[in-house]
Amino acid sequence: MSTVYLIHWHEAEAREKARVLKACGHEVMFERLDQSKLRELRQAPPEAFVIDLSRLPAQGLDLALNFRQYKNTRQVPIVFVGGAP
């Protein structure tokens, strides 16, 4: 079972998407992102990030770029879901 961190900007929708990921056999973490949480994720990254682009896609892309700037998160897979093709 892999640990994924779900990034979504609407809590109710995030819970539903987390339920789907859990049904697929993943351990899912999601909570409100702030500077301390980002620091924590950079120090102890999950096995993958799932970033939902259906709401605030520019912020999701910015976060992905942020994760690529740090050694500990540079190699962590990032999966984009939702949003415009």
C-alpha cells in the first residue's frame, strides 16, 4: 500500500476523492496546506502527490513546481487529476 498526499482546495470534494483512492488500496493523507505543512512534506515526503486541478489549477501547478525545487521531493511522483485537458 502506498502513501499519497492529496491536494485539493475543497474539503468535501477532497474527502470523496480520498475515499476513491483508499478503495484502490492507497493510504491517503490530506489536510489544509500552510507553510508548516509544506515544510513537513518536504522533510518527510509521501510516496506520491495527487494534485487536483479542478479548482485553482494555477495553485496546483505552483505547488508541483515547488516540490520539484527541493531535493527530498524532487523524485516523488506527481499525478495531476481533474481540470481542463
